[in-house]
Amino acid sequence: MFVIYDIYLRWYDLALRAINFEVYGSPRKDSFQNLILSGMGGSGIVCDMIYSVLYSSSEVPVTIVKDFQIPRWTSKNSLLCAISYSGNTLETLNTVSKALEIGAEVCIVTSGGKLLELARVRGLPHIVVDSGLIPRAAFPQLLIATLKLLSIYGINLCSDLRSLISVLRDVEPISKTSKELAEFLKNSLPVIISNMRFYPLAMRFKDELNENSKMMAKVELVPEWAHNDIVGWELPLNIVKSLVIWDDDLVIEFPIDYLRCRGVDLQVLKLLGDDLLSKMLYGSYIAGLTSVYLAGLHGVKAEETKSIDEYKNFLRVRFP
Ligand code: F6R
């Protein structure tokens, strides 16, 4: 099997280690008017998960940046939390520099690179995750580190990290479900459907299929799906298979019935966990293992992402 597979198998232990990571530095101030979460790819998905949890609980506006630019309204009263496993992702570095220029509060989660250097030199609050992993496979550490870091600003998303990560402990049933899903999705064009709450998990599933299994995949979100994309399914392609992420939410029942009636090959993924965050963590584990098993079925190398390297080389040459 692949190197990345061994990292996925260690997720519970990696998450457990992350609970004790040290938080370096302290906030310059403890209140802010808005929160900007900045990160790309396997690091950026942590931003999406946090955004989704804060959507129904945060009293200040929260936004996600997956770009070189930060919003025009960023001010010295903003908090920007940057997450980059390598610490060298140009888009994320740019957002940090711009936020610092404006005088915003900046905190950082990384394993090293330029971001760690900057955090140390500027005395920015930060957490250092384990190095030597692959960004997308370091997900539980990036997530837990970010939860810990945000808590120093009074943003408390999880009161019991041990209980959160308990959904990762029992690998065997997770692996069994993932193998079945890999068989189901083999040689298909997967369309992952979820409601808005679970969109980060739907995205994570797609991203894992893209990067590990080298497959194209699509995400659709209800209720928006039912206002446009649904019409395309009146003549579905026969390579399409659909994976619906279950939530106790009436609206998710509609695509399941609708697509089944049209003969679309569909499976429903039910998630373990007590709350949104633990369910997304559990689902991310299924996504990771499914994508690695699919890589095996398709005969491709899960850890290799040559095209991402090509893009990063392009950036390095164009923006030296
Ligand atoms: C995932 C992966 C990419 C990176 C992305 C950003 O394994 O390789 O999605 O996460 O290119 O890089 P980092 O995470 O280093 O900021």
C-alpha cells in the first residue's frame, strides 16, 4: 500500500498528539470585529469546517479566503487565522503579509516554512504541527491545532477534544465502509451531494478523490442544487454515481428520492459523531481511506500530486 495510507491509519494517534501541542505567543487583544480564515487545499479545508460550525454560532462575521487577496474591509480590528501545512503556500503567505500591513491580528497553524519563520520573528500566536506528513493527511492535526489556537481568542468550537477525536479510534469498521465505497465509486464520475452544513465534508470528499484517486468529482449542495443542477439530471450520464451525505434535515431526502426515481446509482453515507464537527471528522476519515483504496483499484499512486507541483512551480517562477 501507499505511504499516505500509513499516515491515515495513524490518524487517531496524530490527533491525540495534537491535543497537547503548545500554543506559542499570546493575542495582542482579545476582541475583534470579524474573523478571516485563510488557507488553500488540504489546509484550507480546515477553514471551511470551522466556518460551517461558526455559521450558526458566531456573533461576528466570518469569511474564508482561498486567494492572494484579503477582503477590502479587513482592518486592525480583524483576526486572520492562516493555516498552511508547508508554510510556503504563496496565496496564504500573501494574505498574512497584507493583514499584517493593515495591522490586523494574525495567528498561524503550520509545520514550518516561511510562515513559521514569520510567526517567530513577529511574535504571532501560532501552533506547530508535526512535520514530514502530507498536507491532506495531516488534516486531524491541522484541525485540532486550529481549534486550540482560536480558543485563545475566546472562539470555542469544541469543549472536549478527546471526545471529538474518539470517532477516529475504531479504524476497522471505517476501513470496511471505505472499501465498500471505493468499490461503488470505481470508474465513475462521483457527484457528492450534501446540505449546506456539510458542504466542507462534501468538498473534502471531492478533494480526496481528486488528489489521491486522480479522479474528477463534483459537489452539489441542496437546496441550491434543486434550483439549477437538478435539471441536468433529467438526462443523467451513465458514468455518474452519487454519494449523498446524510443529515437529519428534510431537504436532503428530496435528492435521494428524486435521483433514485431516475435510476441514478446512489449511496447514502451516514455519519458517526455527536455534533457537526465530529461527524465531519469521521466523514473525512471515510473520504481519505476510500480515496486511497480507489487509488489502488485504479492503479495510481495516492501520494503523488504532480499537477499541484506544476502549479506551485509556475507561481514560483512568475511571483519570485
Ligand atoms: C494536500 C495538498 C494540497 C495542499 C495545498 C496547500 O495534500 O497537497 O491541497 O494542501 O497545495 O499547501 P499547504 O497545505 O502546504 O498550504
